[in-house]
Amino acid sequence: MNSLLILLTLSFLVGCSSSWIPENEAFLPTSIATSNSLNIKFLGVSNIYLNDGKTSLLVDGFFSRLGASAIIHGLETDTKAVDAVLQKAEITNLNALLVAHTHFDHILDTEYIAKKMSTGQDVPTKILGAELGRDIIIDHEYFAVIDGETIKVGEFKVTFIETPHVRKTKRVEIFEKIHLWATRGQKYEEVGENFSFYIEHRFGNVLIVPSASYFPNKFEGLKADIIFLGTGLVGNRGIDYVYKYWDETVGLSGAKLVVPIHWDNFFKPLSEKLIPASDLVDDLRLTMSAFHEKAKATPDVEIYLMHPFKNVNLQEALDCSASNKGSIETHKKRSNLEC
């Protein structure tokens, strides 16, 4: 019986391919990071790195992306993999880590990264997240926050906004339970509170929604320039739900630039060409098709992906979006878009 469960877990991890092809999407232009702009890097799942030249933030920090090896070694941080990502992303210091919730694909590597980044810093890297995170982060100072709380980090003003975790199908729930059992990772089963992050800065305002769900009117009145929109599992809810999700996030936040996140298969290693979650797990083709329909009908809103590890200057990204609005056909190959 145990062997059968492990084989099922392996099948889930490997999965099948996705009918959605990321390379057919438009990608934001990349540039060298400067000290007078808001620099952003996407590092898979919901890992977003923000840097203004003086202060840097990282959402989650999950880089281990363990596959079948976790069944042998357990659901523990792969320090070599994390070190390699930090080096390639050129992250040498970090002022704060913002944790969305306590599932392993968000918090597994947070403590290791915070301790590593704190070495040599006058002020240790802060970890901020929900109360349940105290059960996971045991060897580094952890700051529990509440819904609506705002924290200043350098020139960044971070507001923690509680939003629900996306609802999973029974199939996904069953495979996840098998995976956590097989990898001895049951402590990551509970989600606790889930946060989205509204980050204000003089160089631009950013809204990050790690999990694809919403509380009605939660983002009303925000003034975001860019939204990183959690995409995983939302397609399983059906097209009407995707439309409503868009309205409650993109619509209410006022964001002109939409970057889907948390769509990649995080059991595969992080690389510059991410592999999307399989159709066995999520209907990404439905989600992205619905997103493009909404964007096409919305003045001044465009959708782009980001190349992992590559730096994006927010102002350049906004200028690119404005100049290309309405000029891109939804189902045309767009990865070589020039601004």
C-alpha cells in the first residue's frame, strides 16, 4: 500500500504537459538594475524580489522546488539549490521577507534565507507573516502581522491584506496529502491566514496576490501600478469565477500592468524557462484565455509574463505596456515583443 501511495505521488509530481504555452505570451522587457528606480525580479511561484537601490524585499523565498528526492530526504531546504538561485538572482542582502502563508511552496526556505542574508548585516533580515508561521520559523526572529497592518521597510510601505487561499479540487487535495505524508511534511498542511501585499513606493505601487482567491471589495480604493496575480488552480473553478477574480483584483486595484504568477510546476528546478503546471493539476489555458478577454475589454490594461532572474524596471514596464496596448493579438506568438 505504501509503495502504491509513493508511486501515485511520483505521478503527481511528474504530471503531464500543459496545453497552455507560456512562450506564446508577451514578456516584459528586461534591463540593468539602477539605484533610482524600482527593480523587480520574478523567481518562480510567488517569489517576487523588489529593490530600490537601498532596500530590498522578497516575497516568500521558496527555491528548493523538491521533486521525487523529497520522498527520500524529506521536505527540507535544499541549501545548494537555494544558494544557487540567490547567486544567480544577485541577491546579496535582504531587509525583509514577506510570507504569504505556511504551505511549503511559500515558507519552506524562508528561515534559511533570512539567516543567510542576516550574516554581515547590521540589522537582521525580518520575516513577517501570519501567526501560524511561528510554528515553522523556530530559529530566527519572526514578526506576526494582522490584516490591514502596515510596516515601513526603508522607503517601502507594506500593507498586509488578508485574502483567502484558492479552493482546491478533491483530486489536488488527495495528491497533496499523499505528498506531505510521503515527504514527512505534514507541518505544512495548514494554511492559516493568507496574505496579499500592497507595497507603496515613490517609484510605483505594487500589489502581489499570491493565492488566486479574493474577499469581495478587499482591494477597493487601492492605486496599484502593477499587479502580480496568482494564477494557480483558479482555472479549475470555471470561467465565471476567473472573470469575477479578475474584477476583484485587477479591476478594483486600478493596476494597468498584470503579471500572472504561481503558474509554474514548482516540483521542477527553477530555470529561465519555466514549465507550467500540468493539465492534471490546473486548467491554465482557460485561465489565461479569460484573462486576455478581460484585458482586451479593459482600457489601458495589458498582460505580460516575466523572465525568471531577469531585472525589470517598473517605469520601463509601464511605458512598454502603454505603447503596446491593443497591438497584440491574443493567440499570436508574442515572446519577441519589442518596446
